[in-house]
Amino acid sequence: MAEASGKTLMDLISADPTPIPAKSSSSASASASASSTASPAAASAGSHLQQPMSTKTTLGEKKSKRATLTQIHNDTISVAKAALIPVKANIMPQRQRQKKKPVSYTQLARSIHELAATLDQKSSQKQLVNHVFPKLAVYNSVDPSLAPSLLMLNQQCEDRNVLRYVYYYLARILSDTGMSPGGGIPTPNWDALADIDAGGGVTRADVVPRIVNQLTSEASNSETEFHARRLQALKALTYSPSGNSELLSKLYEIVFGLLDKVADVPNKRKKGVFGTKGGDKESIIRSNLQYTAMSALRRLPLDPGNPLFLHRAAQGVSFADPVAVRHSLEILSELAARDPYSVAMTLEKLASPAGALQDILHLNDVLARVALARLCHSISRARALDERPDIRSHFNSILYQLLLDPSERVCYEAILCILGKYDNTERTDERASGWYRLTREILKLPEAPSKDKSNKTKRPQPLIKLVMRRLESSFRSFSRPVLHAAARVVQEMGKSRAAAFAMGLQDIDESVHVNSFSDVLDDAETNDSSHPEGIRRTSSISAGPGRNETIASLLASLMEVVRTTVACECVYVRGMVVKALIWMQSPHESLDELKSIIASELSDPAWPAALVNDVLLTLHARFKATPDMAVILLEIARIFATKVPGKIDADVLQLLWKTCLIGAGPDGKHTALEAVTIVLDLPPPQPGSMSGLTSLDRVSASDPKSALALQKLVQAAVWFLGENANYAASEYAWESATPPGTALMMLDADKMVAAASSRNPTLAGALTRLQRCAFSGSWEVRIVAVQALTTIAIRSGEPFRLQIYEFLYTLAEGGVQSQLSEMHLSNGEDQGVSGTGLGVLITPMLKVLDEMYVGQDELIKDMRNHDNANKEWKDEELKKLYETHERLLDFVSLFCYIPRAKYLPLGPISAKLIDTYRTKHNITASSGSTDPTVLATGISDLIYESTQPAPAASNSSGLDDDLVNAWAANLGDDGLLGNNAPAMSRVNEFIAGVGTDAPDVDEENVFSRPSVGYDDMWAKTLLENNELEEDDARSGSSSPDSTGSVESSISSHFGGMNYPSLFSSKPSSQATAKSSGSKYQSTYEGYGSPIREEPPPPYSYSEPQSRESFENPMAESSSRSYGSDDDEPRKSTGTRFGTALYDFTAGGDDELNLTAEEELEIEYEVDGWFYVKKKRPGRDGKMAGLVPVLYVNQS
Amino acid sequence: MILAVLFANSVGNVLIERFNGVPAEERLTWRSFLVKLGAENLKGVKNEELLVACHKSVYIVYTMLGDVSIFLVGKDEYDELALAEAIFIITGAVKDICGKPPTERVFLDKYGRICLCLDEIVWNGLLENTDKDRIKRLIRLKPPSEF
């Protein structure tokens, strides 16, 4: 941190003779990326300095502000030199430049000590306020050796300004926990200051108790003259870190003591008192104290079980000070989220129509009303209050009244509360009923105690109308925060609506809705670009239907205004609008408009990559909410892939493809695959051409970097196609009924293609695409395409295998190019006309297919011989056959994953013979597969509970073939299960709404973007090539040797000449299986245990499957073997980490209280309980104890 | 929670920063993200015109005041609109102290008082005082309401 940002501060405010310790104390990560930013910063600082330097001679000697500044600027030079000149020389003033002493931290510290000693002189105070203290503020912390002087100042100084600074710095010393708390220049190493006489060897531990004591006594001083200092002392105390329980209890004591005195006084509440001079002294002092006490209470940790805490917080609602009221409401709303019942009981009176809560509706503090909305929401939705509908309706009515609030912030909060969005936990039922409430309920103002008679909303108003009107007017605002927030509210509406659809809550209105909505959509297409027109039209539409307004028409007119908002120049607003549109899009509506909006949006180069990926993640979330939309979403994703290939995260896109493919279900998966692979139908990007910007189907990869990214995406798509085409087409060799002989007879290529496409158009289409890629793509794409074709050849039955075989054969010979040359499109690269390069690659692939065909031929020959001679198969013959079978299996497994138990490299006719041999020799069908839990990768978990009922453990024959195949096609073993793929965690994080991680920044672009010639850019891409590969290597680190998924990290295999299917499929599927197995070990308690209500772990049904399909007594043993795996880690040891998901109140001595999101160290697990340790002791002082497993999210 | 308050000069050097609840290792990225955001978008923006951005569920509102750009980062209840409210108070206070939209020099001159103001406006990551007079009184160590 220090260098880039720090330099200026350091440069401008002071010169520091000890830059070296400062540097070393800054974190390592800082220096790493600071190095890239440091030079422009330094350069700019340097140029900045030239100018004041010249004016120095005229102004330099005066003690004016200007002079100080000049001096400061000049100090910079000495700092810059400090690196070169030994430190000693630097302590001496730089003679040639400067006659004044540079102001270093050490000197600031020294001046404070000196000035504190000579406090009686007026000049010292002035010096402190004007020079010393402001400069000290630049540093991120204040070292404890200053504390004695500060405390002395605090006791002896009378000057308010000095004292204010003293409190400020005392608070900073208290808040400092060793790491830089608030930013700024790192303070020079405190050890280096030890030689300062006054403060030598003082540590934090020495001074903190002294500071706390002094502040505590000041906070308890009730003299009127001391009033203001008392407030500041209490404020400073709240800065102390909450880890110190002793200090904490002291603080509680002070705050409660204060509230005891000031809170209970019968309160004549005057509205708008705030700041008026009218009140009597006593009541003003009381109000000030109430304010400070409540502010302090707000900063203290919440104490949910404590009735006194609740009582004090509730008293705050009637305080005169608006800030105090806000804090009390905030505390209450947080308490209500945990324990709505007791909060509701405490506030019962206040919520009644003439109660204090009604007054808050008119309080001039936005955040107070926001907190009120949250409070009302928690209470009105509380199940605990089911038998008190009266209380709930009071709070509900207040919440609805907040919809009329003049502030957007409050109104939106109320809308979000009504929609069921309270925090980041997404609950579908809550969301769905939120949509129901919004569309059904009506705001009736209570027989208003309000004075304003002009209230037009006297008539009961449907909520939806109020909300729509409000949002529409917001979208006409010019303020970007308002637009952004309004779009966000619409997005949340979309989420709730989707949830309502998913729960089947739609009714008559929705059918009306669908028709009229799409009608409006259609005319809206015509003029949506021009902003003012759109608005005018909207108002006419919304005025038109008059009383017959339906939800549909309201929504339609709203959405039209939303669409016009894409004209906003702020890209983030537009991003939010696009997200809102995606959420509001329903499965049955026309997609064209959304598509064209997104396409034209993405053509704007201003879109940052982070935002683009955010939208991509929104597609994920949308898919999760409505799996029906898979195809629509894929089409949108495709726009991203083609428009901004350089900005999107290939991992996330692949994951989206895959989840959509699976989620589309048996009917939709063909279309889903189509949608994915349309990427491949695009003409290769023409370098330098900008003509593609307007068309949807053209790739706008005009710069080399994105052309490269597009190529990677195409590789990913090709790979995806190869891996998943069989799944999408439901075509598997091991299920194919066609005997190989029939295919051999159709050697005529044309007939074969015709037969293939009539039998399975999906697979045939995929093959055509891959074939085209295999000769017309770039080098890397062709390699992947050939591998993909091999995968399909191995997995598919005839005639596809033969078709591919023939294709590969000709490709190896170099003949295809001419044959298919009319499809050939150049991307400016040498196509490798002869195909000889690929020949090397293809040979082993052809070999495996050759061997399979030879094996099949021989088998057929042998069978005929046996049939003709009418003799039984001998054991040696069977053995030979079986060995060939196994050898081929091993061979094939090198290329792609196939289920060994089912796969028959010698064709379906070999099944019977192999089975006979196996039964004779008691060979387990699955023995080839080293890890039986491979079968347990848990397809059921792939699909979310709502779309696919988990197969019941007892249902031995109910294993869905489709699911087995999905898994076989490697769809199963991705991050969906283990959640360990980086892309998946990003998706989950996004959907869960967490977002404190710092954004990614292109360090190189931070300061300036020098214009570069096109040639330079080409040169640069050559260099960046390496970088990209390194990146890939990093992103691919999860696979194949770790437990990550192949798919999500597949891009790593495209960097060079790797063979994805050679390395990726099998090892990683096993690894994932293991990881998923271990995941279930923790939740599944062995077979006999009836503890879990969750869907049965996947391997409980894979066991009967393996037994049944192979009819092999030995299968029993395999299932037993992983049954026993299961028992061993019942009490698993080894330290893991986790976070608390919910609050948990200990039920006994050995149990531990938890606060949600607390970080935990998991020691071990016993019978559904974790023994955990906290990082620091909880409120009850306990560090460790038992908590239920389900309350902990293991990380 | 207001995660960060950051002041930068026109060339993107940080003048004041206050982080709340942001791990030390993330601060650098936030800092460069914000500075980059400003460099890209704040050219030619009018004084106090509010710009907005978001990253995951974190909101950013920023603006230009004289030579100084001001960034606020918040999450949860501090969404765009609440941050807009807060930044309005902060710009108001800075203008009050500096007398007008500040040049970098004036800003640095009043550095100490601006820090104190900020201390009264954002306290431990929560918005505290919003009223100008009240802030003015508090930084001179007077009680919030005078008697």
C-alpha cells in the first residue's frame, strides 16, 4: 500500500527520514503490486513538485500556510533522495535545497512531547493545532509512546481544539490492533522510535489501561462544564476493539449507567427539537447524553438475550435526538431479526396508531426510517407472533406506509422488505409470498393522526400500483445512484416473481399478464432507443387502461421505462438494468429485445470485465430460479461469448453451459447443446475489422487480445461439445442396439451421413461442427476438435463411430481439405493444408479405433465359426476374448472416460460371452474401475431438488439411465458436488450475495493508458501469450491432481499441446468421487442410522445398481467395501475450519454459544456435533465447546 | 457498513483513507480499483455529480469536489442511496471547511480538520452525524446541541 498511495501523502505532508522501516512494515502483497503503480505515482509527484519549488524563495521564509506547503513539497525531494543517501545525511537538513527542518514522524512525535511540556504558552497550543496534529493525522496509527504526552495534554490543556485532537488520537491508539486500522501512511516502526527520550520503551499494553482509565473517569464525570468532554471521552472509548472483554464490560457498565440516569425521565417529545436553542439546559444536556449513550451502545456488540439491553434500546425510540432514535431503531431491527417475539412485546405500545413508531415516519433521518422498515418487516413476518395478529398488522401497516416515504432510500427498503429480500439469505418461499403480498395487498392508511389533510392517498391503494408509480418516476431521475437503486429494486422484483412462478403461485392475473406483456414487448421494440419518446409513450400507456390496470400492464409499462434506462451513460447503471431485465424476463416471452439490448450494450468497450462476469453470474442465478429458461439463458450467454470473448471468464461460462445442459432436462438438452455450439458456427474473427459491431452473429474480436480469448472460448466449446454431445444426443455405444455389422456395410460415406443424421440429428449436427473445426479452425482448435471427435467416436455407437473413423482417416491423410474446401474460411493463419501435422496426433486415435474394429471383426468371425460348427465356447477362447476386451478397455480409457462396467469395445454381441466368462470366474464387473465410489458421484445432486426428485434408496431399479449417462459423460463430477471448483465457488458466492472481496484491478492500467500503435499491440500479445498460459496454469491448479473438476478448469489444457481427454477424465473423476465421498462421510452416519432427513447419499442407490445390472454375486463385496469405508471416520480428527451459519444458544455446559458468521476451528466431530474452538472468546467467555454440525459451514 | 472512505487527488494519489472491516490484504486492491474507477470516469464531471458502481454486493458512490475525488464504499444498509446521502454530508462538510470546492493545496491545508469532520460523520463504519451545525460544534469540542 505504502508506495503508490503513500508516497503522495508522505511527500506532501512530511518528509520521513525512515522510509526504509516504513517500507518493510508494509505488507508483502502491497509491495508486489505497488511496484507497478509506484513509478507513475512517483513520476506524477515529481512533476507536481517542480512548480512550488520555484516559488520557494519568495515565500519560503514566512510561516504562512503556503510556506509550510512549499516546505512539505521540498521535503519530498529529500525523501526521494533518502533511498540513495545514507540515513544519517538525511537527518541533517538537506543543505542545498532547504534551510528548514523536514517534518518527520519522529519530529512530530518529539514536538508533541515538547509542546505538551510547555503547554502554558499560547504559541505551543497554536503550534499543536495548526501544525503538529494535522500532520500526524496522515499516519495510519499513532504509536503508544505518544500516549503519555497526549494524556498530559488531556488533563492540563484547556483549549478545545487541542483537546478535540487529543481525543481523536487517543481513540486511534485504542482502536489500533497492531495492523493498520484505517489506512494512511504506515507509521514508522515503533522500535525505531525507542530512542526518543520521553517515550522510550512504551508499549501499547502499558498505555491502553491508562488511557481507558482516564477516559472512563471522564465519561463518568457529570459536571456540566465537563459535559462536552464527557461525550467525546465516551466516543473515544467505543473505538477500543471488541475483543477485550474486560474493557467491554466496563463500557457496558458506563453506557447502562448513563442510560439509567437519562433514559427514564418522562419524555415530552418535541418534534424537530434538534438544534433549536429553545429547550431548557437540563433537558438539552440529557438529550446530548442520551445521544452519546445510544451511539456508544450501537457500537457495542449486540446482546440478544439480555432484557436490559432490549429495554434500553427500546427506550431510545422516544428520545429527542434524531441520531439517537436512529441508533436505537437499528439496534432493535438487528435484535428483531434474531428474536422478533420479545422485541415485538417490548414495542407493542409504540407501534399502535398513535405510538412513537408512527412519529418516526415523520422523523427527519433517512436511515432511521430504513431501520424502521427492517424492524417492521422482521416483526410482521415472524412466525413466533402467529397468535398475535394484531401486533403484526400494526407493524405491517407501518411498513406499508413507508412506501409513501419521500426518500427513495426508505421507499426502496420498504419494497425490498415486502418482496421478502431482507438480507442475503435467499428463501424461495419467503420470496414467493413477497411477490404475492406486493401484487395482492392494499395499503389502508390508519385513520390518520397526521395533520396533513391534503393526503391524497386516503383511498386504499394497491401496493403494486404505489410501487410501480414510484419506480417509474425514479427511472426518470437524473441521479445515477437513484437509477442504479431503482434497477436493483426491479431486479429483486424479478427474483421474487421468479420464485412465485417456481412455487406455482401464479393465478388469473398471470395469464392476462403473459399476453399483454408480450404485446407491449412487441411494440416496444420499435422505438426503444430514443429516451424521451420512450418515456412519453410509457406515460400514455400507463394512463390508457385506467381502472382496468392489471399487474401485467403495470409491469409492462414499468419494464418499458426500465429499458429506456440503458441510455444512461453510466455503465454500472446499465449493467444493473440488464440484470433487472434478465430477472424480469419470463420463459414464455419473446427474447429478441433483451438479446438486442445486451448485444448493443456489450459492443460498448466501457464495460469492465468484472461487470460482464457479474451479468454472466446473474444468468446462473436466473437458471437456478427457473430451470425452464436454460435455452434462453444459453442464447444470452452466447452473445457474451461472441461479443466480449476477452472479458468473460471461460470457467464461469463453461459451468453455465453445463448446468444449463443438465438442467434443460431430457427434452431440452438437444436445444441446449445447439445453443452452446452455435459459438462454433461463427466465422473466425477478421483482425482489424470493425464491421461486426452491429450484427449479432459476428464476432467483435477486433483486437488481438480478444481474438486470442475468442479462440480459447472456441476451444472450450469444442471440448465441451466432445465431452457432452453424447449426453445431449442420448447416444451411447453401450446402449446402441445397432450391431456393428450393419454399419460396416454402409461404407459409402454419403449414405452413412444420411443414416446418421436421420437417426440422431443432434449428434450428427455436433459431428458436422466438430469436423469443420477440425480443419478450418486455428491450430489449437483443430487439435481439440480431433480429440473431441475421438471421444465421440469411442462413446457413440454406429454409424457415428464409423463416420468419424473415416473422417479422421482422411484427415490424417490430408485429403479432407479439398473435399470440404467450400466450407473453408481463412482466418489468416496457415491452415496446415496437408494435414500432416495433425496426422501425428491422429495416429494413436486411429489406432484405438482400428483395434476395436479388428477385434469386432475377429469376434464376428469366431462367432460364425462357432455357430457353423455348432460348438460351445471354450474357456480359453473366452479368456482370450475377455483379455482383448480388457485390453481395449484400458486403451480406450486413455482417451476419454467410459463406464468400464458397461462399455463393450467389441460391440454389443460380445456382451453375452463376456458375461459368461465373468460369472464363471467371479470377476466383478466394476473391478476394472479401481474406485467403486466412482459410481457414487451423485447425479441426484446435480439437479436441484425442485427439478429432480432424488432417487430413493429403496428404489433399486429406479436409476435413471439418463443420469447415469450424464455422469458418464463427465457431467457428474464437477464442482456442483464438491463446490471446490473456482468457478463454482464464484457462482455460489454470487448467488448467496456475498461481496466483500476486493475487486480485481488491472494494475497496469491503473494510471494511464498510453496510446499504442497496432504493431506494438501485436508485439504485446506475443508477450502476453505467456502470461495467459501462466494464468491458465494457475486456474487449472485444481485439476486433475486436486479435487477440482476437469470441466471448469479445462481451459488449462488448451495452453499447449496437451490432450485433455488423455489426462483429464479418469483421474479427476476418481478424485472428485473421493472428495464427494468424504463430503458425505461427515453428514451420513452409516446405514443403520435414521438421523438424516436429507436425500439419501448417492452411493446408497449405486449399490443396488451395481449388483443388479451385472448379476454378479461378487458385486456384494464391492458394495460392502465402501460401506466399511464409511464407518471409519465417524469421529474424524484433524483440524478443519468453518464459519457459523446461524446463531446457536448453548443448551448445556459442554455446548458453545455461536454468533452467525463467527469463524471456527473444528477440532473433531461426534454424533452430529462438532467440537469447535473460536478465534476469540465469546460474550460468555467460552472459547470451545460442542455445536451442531448443521450450524457450521465447513470451509 | 461503510467499508471505505477515500479521498484522492486528481492524479489518483490517495489523500485520506478510512477503512472499516476491510481486511488489510484487500485494501490495496480496493484502493487501486477506486483510483482506476475515478481515472476512467471522473474526467469532466461536474462538482458533486454522483457516480455509481458496484462490485458483487458492494456499492460504490463517488464524486469530484474541486481537485479532490471522494469515494465511498458500502454494503448492506449502505447501498447506493445511503452512500449518496453520506457523500452529500461529507462534501458539504469539506466545502464548509475549505470555503469552496477545494484545490489540493487548500485541502491539505485543512487536512486535520477534515479528518476530525470525517471522524464525526463516519464513526466505526456507521454514519453518525448528518447535520452541518452539529458537526461543526462537535469538532470544536462542543456538545451536539448547545444550551
